[in-house]
Amino acid sequence: MIWAIVASLLLMGGGCSREEKAAQGLDVAAVPVEVREACFGNVEVIGNFTGVLQPKRVVGVVHKMGGKVSEVKVKDGDKVNAGALLIRLDSAELSAQAAQAEAGLLAARVQLDAAARALEDTKILYEEDIVSLKEFEQAETGYRLAEAQMAQAQATLQLIATQLDDTLLTAPIGGTISGVTINPGEMISPGMPVVTINELGTMEVHVELTEKDVGRVSEGQKVSVLVAAADPEPFAGEVISISPVADPRTKTFRMKVALPNESGRLKAGMTAVVELVIAEERDVLVIPVEAVLTKQGRQLVYVVDVTGGEGADSGDGRGHARCCPVTLGLENGTLVSVREGISPGEPVVISGQHYLEEGSLVAIIGGGVDR
């Protein structure tokens, strides 16, 4: 609408400049503009980095020896605590071996007791010169041998007891079960994961930073993470680690962001967009970016020197445009900081500025000017 007004006013001018009209005693048409006051504020540059959600920890439960499954106690999606029973293996053969080992330990203990008594008796007889030194040494050797057999029987029983314990696969950490593919009666191969435990109370998203951005982020920094599949509103996250060394293949630095997930809405594999403040200027003079023009390599804005006049109180006052070369700072697509060229509170033209020149008469038809 404003451009239609501007075009009609330009046509009314008959091609004459403002100066020519003034010299001819003609009325000068005011260019309609919108303004915003230059004010102090913050400029933040946000970088978006995409990654995939994954559990804080993922542990694959394996069996070092393998064996036949007798019972599967969990299924995908189950939540377990550390130490919970997951899978029971067939222990019949090991139970028989344990019984045999216990019997062997009992026999070794009996032999050790007998050897100890024999040694004691022989020692008394030797001290009374009834038996020879050789006989005493033989009794002593028999005792040492019985001791060794006793220790071996204990070790055998302990080994079998450990193997029996290993037939019970328990959860090393608390979390959510996934990857259960084994069934009772099937064999587990040594070293092959049979159950996966995912620690989902905290999720992580890993993203790659360029060398330009990695120095702008720090561990402990609070960030927003958008997971559109879970919630339209962003989640609060925290940077927990930044790789100190670039990946030699991609030349990027891996950053890990943690997100609390007590509600369980966040699922592994969901796409996440991490929003980082990678540059910031605070308490600086700012204006809308659309106010800035570039002419002959210079950046400039137009401000309005308001003269009041008819309609000034209703917000459509008149004034004259003043061209102000400016030195700009940080820009984020919406706002830009101004380091030099204008002062706080000045009304900066944000619409209609392309039709202005120094001293142009303007009519403020939109925006805000405090008077």
C-alpha cells in the first residue's frame, strides 16, 4: 500500500526535483515513510546445527563363554534397574560339576585332617627317637600335599561357582531394554551382545562445528534444542563436551549436548536442531536491518527530523529526511548494531527510504516516534 502511495505522489511531481518545485513555488509532495526509533538492545547471532538424538549410554550385554538359553526375563521397551536379571542360561551341567567339586573338597578336607594328625604323631615319635628323620619328612610331605589338594579343590569349586553365577545375565546399568532377539532353547555365542540397555533419562545430540564456530562455544553453555517430532517448543540443553581435536576427515569438531528426558518424550534416532548463540553484542544501539542502504560503497540510513505540523499528534507528522552514513556492528538478519552515525531515540526510516534524498519532505504514516 505504501508503495502505491509513493508512486502516486511521484507522478504528481511531474518529474521535477524538490529543489525545482521549491524554485517554481510549487508544493513539494511528502514521501510517506515508516520509522523506528534507534534504541539500546542486544544483537544475537544464532547458529543452527543438526544432529540425531542418542542415549547418554548404550551398553551391550554379552556372555564371555556362551551357552544355551533357558529363560528370557525381559523384552524390548522394558525398564530395568542395575542388577536386574535379564537372561538365565541352562545350568544343569554346571550344577552337577559343582556337586562333584563339593564332594572333592570334602574329600580333600578329610585327607588334610588325616595328614595333619599323622604329621603330629610322627613328630612326637621322631622327638622320642622312635622313628627316623626320613619317616618324619615323609609325613611332613604328605601334609603339604594334602594342603595343596585342598587348595586345588577349593579353587575348582570357586571356578564352577563363578560359572554358575555367569549363567545369570544381569543388567550392568539401569535403563531401557532393546535388541532382544534371543529365545529360550537357543545358543548364545561368546562375546555377542544379546541385550542392549539404553540410558534414556538423559539424551545426547552430537553435532559438528566448523573451526570458525568452535571457539564461540564453551562447555556448560546453555542451548535450545528443537526436536520437532517430540514437541513444537524447544528443549533446554547444555553443552557437555567439545572435541579439542578436529576430525581429520571432515575437519570439524564434535560437540555433545545433553538434554534431560524424564518424561521419555525424546526417542533415540529423532532429528534435533541445536540453536547456539555464536556471536553477541549487548546493550548496544540497534536498528532494524531493513533501514540500512548501501550507496557507492557506503552504508547509510535516513533519519527524520520531525517538525510537528498538521497531524503530528496523531502519529503522521511531517519532517525532513537526513542522510546519515553509519558504521555498523553485528547483524543477525533482524537487527544490526550501530557504532557510529546516529544517536539513541532518532527516528530511523525503515520503509520508503529508497525514495529519499537529503532534505526530502516526509510524512510519517507508520512506526513509532515519541514526542
